[in-house]
Amino acid sequence: MSLHLPCPNCGADVVFRSPALPSRVCDACHTMLVRSDAGLAQFGIAAALPFDVSPVQIGMRGNDAGQGFEVIGRVRWSWTHGAWNEWLLLFEDGSTAWLGESMGQFMLLRERPFGEVRSQTLRAVAKGGEAQIGQKVEIAGRKLVIADARQALCITAEGELPFVAPSGWQVYNVDLRGPDGECASLQRDGATTSFYQGRYVTLAELAPRGLRAIEGWALPDYAA
């Protein structure tokens, strides 16, 4: 059941669709909000979203492994040579996942406790070490390769999120990929490390409905 609260900055109705997600950007005034027993607290203003050509948008619905989901949040990241989106998906059972989108490729990732990751290579990265591109890593019996490592900067955020994502927030991001479409991602923020694991997907696999219309781009048949 959705929770409706008034924005403490502008008074607009702020809707929380998941009880597990404490953070929300107000759709009306773009104030970053955090929910607690005391109500909503303000954490600054989200920067305006820059133009991009992603067909994904808040409200898009889809299906993965027979379970429906809705896109309810986004964090936009930048690095030296570009930018990418991370879309938060809320599934029918209340669980969440991330749909990472970069240069037309998509990764569907679920968070996993980093304490369960036994790789000494990734543990060294979590302690402040630099990841080496091409280095092989074993995760839960699967061989993956470090494909990318970069300092990333949060540009802005929108919708519901499991954390506050202020503009200017910096993380160290490491992406890994396996031979059969497996992928994983590590994000280090100071002494805190988050770890995500999943697979590469295509939009067609997710049977999306409600894609964003882009001038000059015809919606694919699967999205009709």
C-alpha cells in the first residue's frame, strides 16, 4: 500500500510505493526527502536532469522471470568519458533491483551483502585498493573479469531510492562481466561498499510498457 505524505518544502503530495525505501525526490519541487517515524526531512534540492536519449523512464513497467515490475527511481552518474543511468525497479513481491543503462547496454542487478563475497581481489578494492582491468575474479563459483573501474560523480536523482543521492556524491565504481552474460558491480563510498550481481539483458527481454517517446525513434514492436 502506498504512503502519501506532504512535502515539507512545497506541500505537494509525495507518494512512497515501497515501505522499504526511505528516500524520495519530490516531483514538484525536486527536494530530496528522507522518511522516518518523525515524518519527512529535507536534504537539499536535486539538480535538474540533463537531456539524454534513454527510452526508459519513471513509470515504465516490465516483466522479469514471470514477475512484473515498475521503474520508480533513477540515479544519473557521470565520469570522465560519459554518463550512465541506474534505474530502480520495484517488483510485485516488494523486492527491488537496478537496471544499469550505458551506451545502449543494460545490466539487471540485485544487491547482495558484500560480506558474502569471498574474493580477496574485491575485498582489497573495498579497503581502498585500485581495481586492475582484465583481472579475473571468482564469485560464487563463477569466473568474472574486471571490465571497468572509474571514479563516478552523481549528477542528480529522481523518484524513490534506497538512499539519498545528492549531486556531487562521489563513488569508486567497478564493473565485472562473465562469459555467459553474468555481471556484477561494486561501489565504494569511503569505508562503505555495496555489491550487486546479475546479468546483461535487452529491453525486449523485459517486455517494457510505457517507454519514453523520442523524436525520430519509432517504438519497437515489443513495446506496443
